[in-house]
Amino acid sequence: MTSQNHDRPERPAFVQGAKKLLIGGRWVDPAGGEQIAAINPATGQEMCRIARGDARDVDLAVAAARRAFEGDWSRWTPHQRRKLLLKVHDLVLDHFEELALIETLDMGAPLSRTRNLREWTSQVLQFYASQCDAGTVAAPRNSLPGHFLTLKQMMPVGVVGGIIPWNGPLIGLWWIFGPALATGCTAVLKPAEDASLSVLRVSELMLEAGVPEGVINVVTGYGHEAGQALAEHMGVDRLAFTGSVGTAQAITRASAGNLKRLQMELGGKSPDIVFADADLDKAVPGAAMGVFTNTGQVCVAGTRIFVQRRVHDEFVARLKEFTATIRVGDGCDPQTQVGPLVSQRQLERVQHYIGIGGGEAELVAGGRRPGGELAAGFYVEPTVFANVRNDMTIAREEIFGPVASVIPFDDMDEALRLANDTPYGLAGGVWTQNLGTAHKVAQGIRAGTVWVNCYGVLDPAIGFGGTKMSGYGWKGAREHVESFLYPKATYINLD
């Protein structure tokens, strides 16, 4: 279903003109003087321009971050950093309607999604504010002869680099800036060239809240220029990356120069398993939106829907009916449930896979581009393939679009075998009313996060991460904060 509501909010004043780089607390032009068009994916039209940073700008940003790390920022107490994070929290929430609209305009997610990030943003910022004491000092008893006092403390690693994707920058930026501020690190962030505007506006607000110059820096630009320079930089002590496996492998090689610490959240082809005893009134829309949310541009999307054969046909029929009710349209339309893909390049990728799927399996819903007023944007209908086998291309490769593959299975053992037959291990789901089945399957799926009778819920105090080729490291929870620290032991001779 296509959304036709024209009651759309006005474009924020921020979304105009040419944007600059944030380096050392100042907004500066890129060294090369070049810019990149910021395209509204709902219309295909240019809105404004962002700076095309390169290695020269990364050098300046890393140097600014190093000066800040070694300067006054290093003397801030945990209490001072906590107060700062809470001030950032209040200012960001005061402007959240504007931020949600910027995010929608820049990467296409419906306002119904971006506005709902308000409470999550509040939660994640308050969580990191609560973690400002992570750099604690302990004095454990030791077994050394003589009289020694042993101190063990957690120290900030230094300058942290972050490379985040375009599918949710308003979420992704906090996985870098939040723990950096909590621990006393400094940061250089490279957002995706397809969606940088919300990061830039949040950074303006953070400076307004009192974040000292050089503590956060933002270099916009292309991955092969600014991103590669950040990955290779000898002055970066830790790098967090979210994106594709191929890029992660290149970053891993680039990091060898100074053996910088790495955290990787990569792709997924996550299984969502529906048993015959599941409540289909919940499982059908739950599994569907586990794929179609954010136009399928979610790393944890449950794109392989395994359905027990006894209810397979009924599930497919219901899924087809539900998919037909989804409102596709401009994300600025409050009635829109699924917006456009982020770019023409991503649209072509998804259409390519839909074409492959049409030759492999049965297309039962979607698969087309909407016409009319949506024809100029990067839209594709939510798509469902049935009678899919786990060895088909559409079941093996990450599409990163609103494309669901329904695969039948007979029993739990087969479901787990098929679910784990993938190089990825990011997430998974199970729908059942049997507690034993839920526990067995949740334990059996080899993935960092598993949902039972729901999909996509995320608590920053618990966090998430992947295994296998879905990466390593953890986002959220105490483990995330501690990954911005390193342990130091001090031995004091008291004689």
C-alpha cells in the first residue's frame, strides 16, 4: 500500500547550504575543498552538501583528539564527565524532533521510527552517564614477600576512531561518543557519506552542551579516503567499525601498523524460526517487521524465516496478506511504515537480488517499484519469497533490503541445522509457546543475540554483538565501556 498523506513537517533550517568538518572544536572546510551531495532518498533530489574530507583532514582531527586527550580533558573527574553527559542528554532530547526529521530526510527511515528513537537515546545516554566510574582503582591483596601495595586501575585507551554506516547514524554515533565521554577518551568519527547530517547536528549540540574542543571530531567523506585514513592512522588507539565483511577485512589489515584495538559489527543473515505452536497473530507481523523495519536496512534483520511445515502454507498466506497492508512512502509522511532505500546504488543492489530470487523461488508478495509520486525516489515494495531453500543465493547473501525468504522445516534439529548453516552469527529469533523449545533453540542458535516471541528489542544496558563473520566486540553494557579502557598495575614498595 502506498502512502499519499501530504501533511509533512517543514525541512529544518540545518538541512541547507554546505556543511563543514568538526576538528578541534571548530567547523572547518576540508583540505581538498570538495563536497558531496546529500540526497533525499524519498525524492532523489539534492538537499545540501557535506564536506569531502580526506587523509589530511583525518591527520588534523587525530592530532586535535590527541591534544585534548593529553590536556585538560585528562583531568576531568568521573563526576564532571557524568554531569556533561547528562547535559548532552537534556540538550539532545530538547531538539529530538528536529534530529528525527533530519535523519528521515537524509536516509529515508519513517518518522514513526526516528521519533521513537527518543526514548532509546535517553536510555543510552543515561546508561553511559552511569558508567563514568568504570576507570576504577582496586587494591587487591597480593602474595609477594615483603610489604607491597598493589594497585590495579583501568585507564582510557586514548584516541578512538569510529566508522559508522548510513542505516542509523542517530543510533550509531552514540556507540562511539557515549563510551568515549564516559571513560575520558577522545574520538574521531567518520559517518557514512550517504547519511551524515544527523551526526553533524548532534555534534553541534554536544559543543553547545560544553564538550571541550577536540574531545569529539567529525570528518565526513568517502570510506576509501577518510575511512581508510582513519583505519591506517598510527595515532588512533582503538577503532570501531560497523559495516560489511569485506571492508572489515581491509580495516583489519590496515590496523596492523600500530596494532590498534578493533571492534567489528558486521553483516548478518539471521534466522527467525516459527514453530507450529506459535501464536501466528503475533509471529506473522513480528517476523515480517523483523525483515521490513527500516526498509530491511538493519544488520540483525531476520531475513531467513524458517517455518515448521505443518503451518507453512498458512503462515505464507498470512504473511502475504500482512505485507500488502504495509504503507510504503516518503518517511516524512506520518502514515508511512516503510520508506525508501538510502540510495540509488542500494536500490539497484536490492533489485538485483529480487531478480535472482525470481529465478530461484516463488515470489508471493512485492518485488516491484512503486509508481506515481514515488517513482523518483529509491523505493521498492516489501518482498516475500516462498519455497526457498537454504542454499539459494537469496538465503545465503545479505541483501540489506526488504526481502524475506520463507524456508520450511520439519523439526527442531533441522531448524537449528539450517539456521546455523551460514557464515554469519549476528542474531536470531524463535516463535513458540513452549518454554522448553524456546530455551533449546535460543541456546542452539549460534549468534550474539536471540529474541523469543519478539524481534529487534535492544537494551543498551545489556548490549549486543556478533560471532563468526558477523564480527567481534560488544556494543552496550559494561563490557563496551571497558573496551575503551586498558588495565594498569602499579606495585609500591612500602619498606
